[in-house]
Amino acid sequence: MAEGLSAVARAGRHAAHVTAATAAGFYPALHLLDRPVAGIYALFTPIAFGILSPLPGAGRERAATVLRAMPAAAVLVVLGTVLAVGTWPAVAGMLAVGFALAFGSACGPRTAGAAPGLQLFYILACFPPYEPGTLPQRLVGLAVGGALLALAEAVFFPDAPGPSYRTRIAGALDLAARAASGVVRGQGPDPETAARLGAAGRELRLSRLPAGARPTGAGRTDRALAQAGAAARRLLDQLALLAGHGPAPGDTASAELLRGIAASCTETAAALRRGRRRRAGRVLAGPQLLEELVAAFLRARAGAHAPRAVLVRRSTVLTAAVSAVTVRTAASLALGGRERLYGLPREQFWYAAEGPARLLAVRVRGNLTRRSVVFQNALRTALGLALARLVAGSLDLSHGFWVLLAVLTLGRTTAGATWSAVRAAAAGTLAGAFAAGLLIVGAGGSSDVYAALLVPMMLVAFTLGPLGGPAWGQGLFTLVVATAFAQIAPVTWRLAEARLVDVLTGSAIGLLCGLLAWPAGARAEIRYAMSALLRAAAPVVRATARAVTEGSGTGSGKDGTGRSTTPDGVPGGPGSPSPGVRLTLHRLRIAEAAYAQYRTEPAPDTADAVRDWLAVLDHGSRTLVGAYWLPRTDGMPGLPPEARRWAREAAEEVAAAAVRAAGFPPEGVRVRPASLQPEVAERVPAPLLAPLTDVEVWLRALARDLEAGSPPRSRS
């Protein structure tokens, strides 16, 4: 009950923002200045950015997004005004604009949020009559409406900002710091702490955030925040394993490294909460100590003889330290630091030295494939809008831009969801048209009645429409537009009829496009994306194990001559990642986009619904982390052949399981990579046994990811 009231209160407050901005621009333009064209744009600009566009963030953040989008909106108004000279130029422009704006969602949540509203400005301007002389009025109305909405959002009705992803990471790191210190002090296994760590890791999943708050942009800050969140989740999982097994008495090296992890987590959390640079160059001053502790830990471990259980635990501690270093470095980059990446794999932070244009180009190029859900959605949207413009222009429909507006607002990523929205919208529009017809017949030509009713109608429509779904939204919006247009020119009940016909036409076009263009949405694409990720990761698993034991390169491994090599040992560019690593990273990005859309669609009643696709993403991410960090040496001269064979066979077992998991219909993967036999371990020199144990721990973690991501088990 409390949550429902809170949702209504939030919707009502946001409706007040939009209504106030709309009324403050529309009434003076129409009734005082007698500029109906300016009034129309002053009316629709707050609606476009405030209702049609799900802008992320609190009031001031949304206001900033509106102001940044205004130049693009002005360009679209000019373009639409020019191309309104004929139907075919307008259709061609709609195709290009529709694709560009929808594809721009790949650039980040703010661009994705503003795209539907920006589409509306071209739609409004590209319809007849062709009157380029009204362009100044259109631009003035646009500027006034945008400025009033930004003012309402930022000054008069500001929302309190919600918790950011940075804050969530900071809270998780605080818990990690306490857990690391607790493992050092603990007397035995602590399942309660392990459970809290697991729950905190789940809260860092991007699916737990509103779409607009997710760090999915192409820029360095969003990339770094996303990497910091993923590394923090791995850190929490590793600390949960340590807490579940309890401390190892007498293991002073691990205790010292755990204290360093705790200190690094505490400092990183504090920096994330500050949210700004503390000094030029490096944001975090102390984490260099953790890197020094890791180096000291590796030296001490290499010369020590210890039981296998202790070696496994030390390897887990080392893995946690690697995750802590990754979190700290990514957080520093997200806060504006300029890390030199001393001693760190440059491929893991490849974006650190790239400029915004280069990062944007990488994101765009990576999604220019028919397997990208971003590309699919953009093409579906563009074709639907262009077809709607062609139909509306060819049939000379009255208020034809409502046809395109219906396509824009009712289109979904699956045909089933589109049909559901269309049915509800048709019923709502029919009811709204009937009510609007009664209103017009009753009020006649009295513009004062319509002027008095517009504000309360907008408040009700903009509050209940987003909460009630397409039926309420379309029905109430029909009343709003009828009340507004009745003030601009004399109307009859046929305005409601035109609204109904236009919405039904747009609904039919949107449904047709949904049926013909990728009707299953991400439910079909996620299978291919995850399968491609698993198949790309399998060779990297094999190559990484070989790189550790034999010295053949993976990420930026060396071939013994100081040259970078590919997984096949072919020399590559200096410090460049191998083709296998690059392919896995690309497949991971495509799979992440498919997963993000998949979580917005209704869960299907199929075997896919019980699969933990996030575990598959974790497998790909963990594979890359191992490829970056594990090959620290030029092989292991003196390693017994049996140990080398074990590493090769264990890696092959995990890689083969990944290929099996990639098949469809999927198999329930159960993989337990063989442990290094005690009699073989006894013959391995002490300096080589520890890195060999690192490989074993890594392969076990990969196996856990594969099992979690395979049906029928689910941990989503």
C-alpha cells in the first residue's frame, strides 16, 4: 500500500512539472500573443521531454538533459520543416532520423531517454502544411517549452536524487572491508557474513537499477563504473568463500594481504562517495600499497612450502586482491583520475587512454551488426515510423502525426508485447474518443471551457497515464489533445473520430512491424548472444592455461622474445590483446546488451526463463580476467609433464563444458575439473605450485558459473 501511494505521489509530482511548464508556455502564446504555431510547440515540448521521454535522474539531472537536447531538437524541427515539402522527402527523412535516434540508445541512458522525445519534433514538423515561414514560431515555441520544463524540474519542483550506482558500489565495498577484516579476526566459518556478501553482490546487478541509472554509456566514466561494479561483485563472491571456510591460523601472508584489501576498499568507498577528484592525476593515493602487498605476497608464496588447502586459500585471497585492485583502478578512472596502470594489464583498462570520440566509435561499430538488439530495435523503429509517415501522407489523414505517435509509443521489442499494448490502447482510445466527442458536443465553440479544463485534464492524464498503462495513457491523452486543439481552431466531434482512426492506423503499422521484424525480441537473440560468448570464451580458457604452464600468450603474453603473441603464438602488436580476447570482449558487450533488453521483456514460459543468464556473463567476464592476470611468467620451466598435462586437461574440460552449455536445446552442465593430484603436486617445485593452484581456483570458478547458468538450476 505504501509503495503504491509513493508511486502515485511521484507520478503526481512529475505531472505537476510537465503541466506547469506546458500551461506557462501554451496559454500566453495562444491567448495573449495569438501565435498558435508557437503555442503548439510550447505545448508538445514539455510533453515530449517530460512524458514521452523517460529521462533518467532527479529533477536537476533531467533539466540538464533537456537543455543539452535542445540544439538537437531545433535541428530536427528545421529538418522536418524543410522536408515537409513532399511525402517522399519526409518519409526518407523519417527513416534516417528514426534509425539514428533509436540507434543512439547505444551511447548511454541519457541519449536513450531523450530519443523518443526528439523523434516527436521531427514528426511534428514534417507534416503539412508546408510553411517554412512559420519556422521562427516553431523554434520560439520549442525554446520556451524546453526552458520552462527545465525550470520546473530544477527550481520549482526539484526531486531528491536517488542512490547512484557509485553509492551502491561504495556500500558494497564497506561491507567487503568489514568482511576482509572479519576473516582475519574470525574463529571459524561465518555463513551469516557469507550470505550478506552474496546479497550485496546481487544488489550490484544492473538489473536491480532503473534503466536510466545504469552505467551503460559509451564514455570512460560509465565504462569504468560498470567495470568497478562487476569487479566488486567478484570481490564479494571471493570474500564470501573465505568467510564460509573460516580463517587459516598462522597464515600471516594472507592476513596481511586481507588487511590491505580492507584498507583499499575503505578508501575506494570514501572516494566514490565524495564523487570528485581529490588531487590531480591519481584520485586514490593509498592503493599503491595494495599493489605492493600483492607483489610481496607473490614473493613470499613462491618460496614457501605449504599444504594444498593453504595454497588454495591463498590463491582465493590473491584473487580477491586482484578484484580489489581492479575496483580501485576503475573507480579512480570513473572519478576522473589518470591512472598510469603500473603493473596492471592494460588490456583490462583499454578505454583509459581513449578519447570520447574513439570510445563512441567503438560502441557504434560494435553494434552495427544484425545480431545487436540495439541495431534491431533501431531498424524496426525506423521502418515503422517511415511506413506510418508514408501511409499518413498518402491517405492525407487529418492530424496524421498521431499515426506516428502511436507507432512510437506503442511499439515494443516483441510482437506479443506490442499486441498487448495495441489492444489496450485501442480500447482506451475508443473510450477517450467517446468522452472527447461528448465534451466537444457539450461545450461547442466555447474556448473558455476548454481553457479551464486543460490544466486539470493534463494533471490527471500525466499522473494516471504512466501508472495505468496504454489504455489509460491513450484514453486520457485523447482528452488532452482534444481540449488543446479545440482552443486553437473550431472543432467538431470528428476530431475525436480522427484521433481514433489515426491511433488505430498507427497501432496496425506498429503491430505489422513487430510481427515482421524480430518478433521474439531479446528472447531469441539472447540465446545466440550467450552461445557466441561461451564459444568465444572456450579457446581463451585453453590458451590461458597454456600461457601459464608453457608461456604461449593470451592477452598480452610474451613469446619468450618480448613480443606480444596471440593464443596461437603468432606475434601481435605491442601490448595488444589477442584476437581471441578481443572477440570474447566483443561477444560479451553484445550479450550484455541483449541481457539488458531481455530483463525488460515479459518472462517467457520456456526453459530460457529458468536460466541464470547473468552467470553466463560472469563466466565470460571471469574468463577475460584470468586471461589478463594469470600469465605472469614466461611459462614454467621444470614443471613435470604430468602437471602440465593436468592443466591442459582441466582447462579442456571447462572449455568443453562451455561449448556444451552453448548448444540449443541447452544441456544441464555439470562440470568438476579434476584437482591436481597430491602425488603430482609433490613433484612440482614450490615456486611453480602456487601459480598452478591459481589456475585450479580459476577453473573451479568458471565451472561454478557454467553450472549456475545451465538449466534446470537457476540462481537469478
